Amino acid sequence: MEDKKTKVPDALRQVSGKALLLRSVFGGFLMGLANLVPGISGGTMLLASGIYPAFIDALADLTRFRFRVRSILVMSAVVASAGIGILLLAGTLKELVVHQRWVMYSIFIGLTLGGVPIVWKLARPASPVLIGSALLSFFAMVILAILQSNGIVGQSSSNVLMLSIAGLAGASAMILPGLSGGYLLLLLGQYVPILGAIDQFKDALSSRDLAAAASPGLSVLLPVGLGVVAGVLLVGNLLEWLLRKYQKATLGMLLGLLLGSTVGLWPFQEGVQPVPGDMIKGAVVTAENQAKIDPEDWSMAWVRPSLEQIAVSLLLISGGVAATIGVARVGAYLDSDSGIRQDDSSDH
């Protein structure tokens, strides 16, 4: 019979003072960056930085109107630092993904694979339920990747409903290790529009142009924000219940999602310029407007890489794996610096 306790070290819940605040800021900033990067889970970054258990506890407290100082401190630090990371780097990442796709996707794959040992540490030892749920969620992600490559998903137009759903998806990724908010936004066709709106909002605030900030703020960021709030309330409490009732199946699902997300990040893709007769965002491409269509709206096609690209891609993937593992070691260092030792007592 499965242990019904959430599989996180109890020692991590005893961190206090400066170590807790430092890890909350560090983990929140990484979570913000992860939500911008397809393939990387914000929840995995919180795990790697060692703040995930405290974040889940704070989320449970606040959604049940228990306003403890510790919970408010953790949540405020995580949310504020995540927001700063998103505002600072949304525009840069959008441009890199659009114009250097195979390079960025290689890095994304590495960062994602580096999170596998982190989630596995929570999920082990293997069991039929764990393996079965991991395979099920892995193949679900493979099917999504195939649909995306054929243009069946990932080409949606932006509207209030889709943006709210995108916000809910992003919130899920903050909470679920292994689930990438950026990747879900790609599947929903909302990744580039949202990052573009964030960048416009930041530029408008920098120039103190409140009228210019209102347009992306109200039309894009507000629906996304409402979706995020709904997602945090729903997914946070659902995850707590699933981990309590169906721990192995839930952790197996998260592991499968993490591995499966790399399939849709196959790096050797390039944009295909639309031709007259194609449909882009619900509009027909004509000879007159063909040249005006932004490359970020082009459909994607898999291409055959050169040997040099393959070699560089493998190096970038290795670097991404090392980066995620490095983040986990920083989290472990912060634990040891504050006298906390992560043990494996939850495995028996």
C-alpha cells in the first residue's frame, strides 16, 4: 500500500530566517525564467533550489486563508522575484526563440533532462504504478508533439479565452515539477504573443507611457493573470490531494511529462514562410500581405541538420543538463549552509 504522505524531506520545512528568504528569491527568479523557457518546469526549478516544499505549504495556507508570516514571506519573495525575471528577459527570449530556434531548443532540452534526476529522487523506487503512469503521460506528450508538428495545435489565435487558458497552464507549471508552462504555451499558440506583450508592457513602463502600457496590460496580461490565479487555486490544492491519495501515480505522471516534453523540442526546426492561400491567425495570406507576416507567426517544419549542427546541439544539451544539476547543487549548498541536511527518509 502506498505511503500517503507527500514525498518531501520534512527537514526542508524547518528552514528559517535568511536562508529561507534567500532560497525563496533564488527559486522564484529561476521559476520566472523557467516559465519563459519551453521545456523547463517552474516547479522543477523550485525543487532544484530547495524551496518547493515551503512553497507548497505556503500555497496551501494562503488558499485556505491561513495568513502565517512564514507563508506570506515565502510566497511574496517567490512571486516578486519570478515577476522580475519575467519582465527583464521575456523580450530577449522571444527574439532568441524566433531567430535562433535550434540553438535555444537544444539548450531547453538539456535544461529539461537535467531535471529528471530531481523528480526521480522524489519518485523512487520504481513500481508498476509509477512506470505505467510515466509511460502514459510520456506518450500523451509525444502525441501532442506530433499534432504540433503537423500544425494541428500551436497555431491558435489570441483571445480572452485562450489567454486565460494559457495563464492556467502557466500556473500549473509553477506547481507541477516536470510540466513546462512555456511548452504548454507553445502548444496553445500563445507563447510568442504573451512574451511580446510582456516586453511591450515593460518598455511602456520604462518610458512612463501609461497609455501604451494599458493596451498589452488589459488585452493580454490581465486575462493571463486571471488564468494564473485560477490555476494556482485549482492545481495547488489538486496536487496536494493527488500526492496524498495517489502518490506514485502522480509522481510517475510528472516524470513522464518531463521526459515527454523534450520530444516537442526537437531542435532542428525552422520557420516556413507562408504562401498565398495559407491561413495565419484566421486570415488568408495574399501576395500583397505575404512579405508583411512576422517570422514569429510562420509555421514550423523539421529539417535535416548538418553534422556540425548535431555536434553543437549535443554540446548545448550537455551544458543545459549541467546547468540544471548545478542549480540543484546550489540548493543543496544553501541547505548545508543553514545546517539542513536533505535525507532520503521518505523513500522507506
